Amino acid sequence: MRGSILLGWGLLSLIGCSSPPGLGVSLSNESGEAIYQVRLQAGGSTFGTEQLPAGEKASGRLDVVTDSAAEVVYRRSPQSEEIHCGGDIYVAAGARQALDVVVGKDGCTFRIQ
């Protein structure tokens, strides 16, 4: 009986540890045109790409080390001014959720899963 309890606890601890650390991020461009120097900033960490073509998605992870709001910064052309999109999203240190961000013609939408 004791062995089965320990085995059950061991399996539960493996399942709990199987999710990768950090905040999974997905950044989609639905603006109808390529965007440039795209950065998603949250929790003291940054995820980005030099160019994100229209209709494309980039995915990765952020190591959230501090509590903060999420923000996307991008340019409509390589030489244009930066556009800042703040979301109504707040991430906490050690977060393990997924953050989906969509850049559209009229701004950005943020969603935590």
C-alpha cells in the first residue's frame, strides 16, 4: 500500500513539473501588412522578431521575473515611429499560462489562456 501511495505521488509530481517554465506567447499579425521590429514585453522579459508578415504568427516563451503589464511595440515600416500597444493584461512572476496577442489594423488584443 505504501509503495502505491509513493508511486502515485511520484506520478503527480512528474505531471506537475512537466509544463515548461515561463509564459508561452503567441504573436499574430492580422493588420493586413507586414510589421517590423516587433517586441512583446512583459515581466522583465522580451520576445520579438525583426519582421512579421501579414497573416503570420510567431511563438515563444517569456521568463517572467517581475510583475508587470504586457505591451507590444512595433513599426509599420523599418523607418517609421514605434507604435506602443498596451494590453489590459498583467502578468505575475513565475507565470506559466499562455498569452495570445493579435496585432490588427486598429491596435492589439491580448488574451491569457
